[in-house]
Amino acid sequence: MTGTRIDKWLWAARFFKTREQASKACDMNRITSNNVSAKPSREVRVGDMLHIKNEAGEFEVEVLALSQQRGSAAVAQTLYRETESSKELRRKAAEERKLLGPIAYGAPSKRPTKRDRRLIHSFRGDY
């Protein structure tokens, strides 16, 4: 096998839970292959550099092996190698999130009251 679809590879490498999510990420320009925006059908080859943005963070990885089949996490980690700069950026982002704590996300101090829920539903347009 010389190449595989990028959405299948991302799913097999466990960057996304479903192939549909991997395909949507490609369509939303969150995946670049060798500094070129990747469509879901783009071929991935060994040695390609991928830049991946997902809910876990931003990854810059080198493709080491190809797979069209999803395996265990241990097998998935053998498919790629993350660059040192990518690891460092993700570590710094995690430290920043940890320092900001719940203040950054505006976590409520208590559950909303019945009046608060009514206001939330009216604001959203839910009934």
C-alpha cells in the first residue's frame, strides 16, 4: 500500500472518533498535509507532515505508517511521530488552562434556579 485516504488515516490514528468527524475537519480546513489544505480524499503517504487541529489541541505529526483499519491506542501511536515543537506548544497550552482554572470558562458557582432556567430558555428561544 503506497497511500491511503487522509480521513481514514486520521480515524485509524485515533485523532477523531469517527471517520465522518475526520472528513468534516478536512472540509473545515483544520487538516493540512505538507502545508496544503487537505480534502478528505487526499492520499497520505509515509513521510508526509500533517498539521491537525481538533478538540484535544493542535498536533504536528510525521506519518510513519499507513493503516485503513482502526486498532488499539498502542497500535495507533505507531502510525505517527509528533514533533517536539508540537509537544511543547500543547504542554504550554495545558499549563495556561490549568492556571486560569474555572474562571476562564465562567463556571457557575451553583445550579441555576427555576427562574434562571426560564430566562435561559427564553433567551435561547426554547419552550
